[in-house]
Amino acid sequence: MSPAGRPKSETARRAVLSAALDLVAEKGYQAVTIEGIAERAGVAKTTIYRSWPGKAAVVMDAVLVESDPRLAFPDTGSAAEDLRLQVSRVAELFTDPSFAKPFVGLLAASQHDEALAGALQEWLITSRRAGASEVLRRGVERGELRPDLDIPIAIDALYGALYYRLLVSHEPLSPEYGQRVVAELFTGLQSPRNSFSTGASTSAGTT
Amino acid sequence: MSPAGRPKSETARRAVLSAALDLVAEKGYQAVTIEGIAERAGVAKTTIYRSWPGKAAVVMDAVLVESDPRLAFPDTGSAAEDLRLQVSRVAELFTDPSFAKPFVGLLAASQHDEALAGALQEWLITSRRAGASEVLRRGVERGELRPDLDIPIAIDALYGALYYRLLVSHEPLSPEYGQRVVAELFTGLQSPRNSFSTGASTSAGTT
DNA sequence: TTCGCAACGCTACGTTTCGTATCGATGAAT
DNA sequence: ATTCATCGATACGAAACGTAGCGTTGCGAA
């Protein structure tokens, strides 16, 4: 049963989401206001507030529409290759301003907006991370990766490097950079000839 | 020669910085206002604007005062041990709300405030990162770490994992977690018996 | 001691944005 | 044709912003 009364305008919805993305790309997330979005979209401010609780929700919706299809996990038969591909794609997405600007804005806003943090969590962690976890699990199963690999930590390090550049160091990011991260992590920091001597000799790590 | 006229009140300065930290700890960075800081510090709003350009600068100053001494790089003779110690300390700092709340707020604000981003960059990257870089360099020199190690990338992965938890996944963070990250990175993802077969044609002289 | 000068507290102001309320008009479903 | 929630438009109070003006205060130099 559709609710009685005048249905929400799909035209207005699209105009709002599109205006939101455009404005964020132009002026940055922080500088964008609901009133600005309304004006750009040719829609009354009240119309936006009827459908979304605030700016964060609008931008979140807009980003989801545009970027959902761009991230699928491959399965080439090699964990190294799967990761290389996926991390490259993420790095590429992070360098695309039309994605990165709203995305960074949302991450920043989520630091003081629990509802938004939950939504991002759901989108990024619960669903995306499952793919990476699966890739590593297959790698371990195949004997390609260490059987005692701590998968969550490996993922933290892998994607952490990308997020670190995106949010903290603001150094340039590229697919090649992503591939180098994967390569370094695969090999490990340790010198091969020292693989028996580093720390925790009795591995019990009781400290 | 001190500039003519009444000197700035050191009492007022301390009251402002202290009030800022207290308020951020209580209500979160975003919810804190200059007017609120002024009221709590028992100081006029104009007095704050005379010394700082805005909220970010005040909180930045306050955080610097409180946390500067807590981060020095050790030199135990073992890169593994040095990193374990340092990463543990950072992880501990990230779990201390009186540091983490203002710090996260500043990082969030720096995403749309170039001046703040520059100041954070200077503090975090230029000075802190130099220490980690030095530790790794010594490790390579000693033969403890791979001679072809990409040091900047190793640092990205190491600290990236911590920042990832702090800012993105919001999973709990602890010194033990930091130590596990260091351990996993040292060993690498790769299974020892496969160390010859994983792509990375680039000079992975593993003998 | 006296004087100069800048920081101080206080108050007020114009702006911007927020989120809400109100109102007649509109238009798709029944 | 009737229903009724959405639409655009407008107005509103509440917060903060950052600035300006003004009389007061207190350190340092003459």
C-alpha cells in the first residue's frame, strides 16, 4: 500500500543529490549548506528537511548512488593479485576529487556524528572489509599466505596506509602507490637472514 | 625589547587553554565554541580572538602543551623493539580520551582548514615521522631489516593501521594491538615457502 | 612618579545558518 | 471527484560567528 497523499517527487530527489555532489566538489563539504543545496537544486529548503535529517545524510545518499558499483572484489586465484587489483582501485577512487571530497567530508563529520559514523561503518567496514577478509582467507587456505596470519591486522595495515595518506599526511595517492604497499606488506620488513632472531624469542609474549 | 604597552596575560592564556581542553573532553570538539571557552575560562571572548584566529588554533595550542613530552623515540639497539615501544605509546595516547578527543577533532577540522592542516602536518609528519624513519634506517643499516625496504611505505602501513582504527573503524585500540601490528608487519603476509613466486618481479632478492 | 600604550572586560551589532512552523497550491492514487 | 501528503514560499527564534567601540587596567619606560 502506498501511503495516501501526494507522492514524493523523484525529480526533486535527484536534483537535490546532484546539486549536493556538485556543490561539495566546488566548495568542499564543510562550506556546503542545506540552503545552498536547495537553491542550486531549485527546491525549497523544507523539501530537503522532509526527506533527510541534515547535510550529512544528503551527501551520504549522493555518494552511495555514484560510487557503489566501482568496488567489487576480484578472484583471480592469487591473493597477491586480488589485493593488488582491489587496493589499486581504492587508491584510484581516493584520487578522484568527485569521490574523495565528499568522502573525506563525511569521514570528518562522522567524528562527531554518531548516526553518520554508524552508516559509514556499515558501508565501509561491514560490507567492504568482508571482501578483503575473504581474499586473505583464500590465500591462507591455498598456502599462499602464512597460516598464522592475523587477517584483521593485515587489513588494517593495508587500507590504513591508504587512509593515512588520504586523511593525515595528505601525500599524493596513486594506484602504483597502492601496489607498492601490497608488495611491501607481502614481503615483510624483516631481513630474511634474521627471521629467527627478532624479539619475543620465547614467542609467549607475556609482557 | 618587549613591545610597548600592557603585556598579554599569561594567566588568561593558561585559563583559556585549560578551559578548551576541559570542554573538548566534556562535550567533544565540535560542540565547543569560542564563547563557551571564554565563559569557562572567565575571560572575554575578544581576549581569545586577540590571541588566536579561532577554535582550531586554541585547541591545537592546548594539545601541544599537554602531549609534547609523551612521544620520544627510543633507541634500544633493535629496530623491532624500538618500533614496538613507540607504536605502543602512540596506541596508548590514542586510547586516552583527554588526548584522543581533541586530537580527532583537530584532524577532522583539518580536512577543511588548510592552515590547521599545515600546522598538524608540521607537528605530526615532519617531526614525529622523522623519528620512525630514523629507527627503520638504523634497522636497515644493521642488517636487521631488508636492505631494499621502502621506509616511507612501511611507516604508512605501521601508523596507518593505528589511524585507521582511530578515525575509520573506531575499533578499540591498545598497546597490545600496536605490538601485534609491528609483529605482523615484520614477518610479512607471505608464506615462507612461497617467497619466490609472488609477482613482485622487482629485485626481491630473497636468495 | 607620571605617562604611554596595548591588553583587558564588557556590550552591542550585523551575518549566517540552523531547524521548525505555517500556508495555500498541487497532483497522483483511490 | 475526493483525499491528503508533498510542494514552494516565507517567516521565525536560537546559536555562533567575528568585529567594533569604549572605558579600564597594568606593565614598562621616561
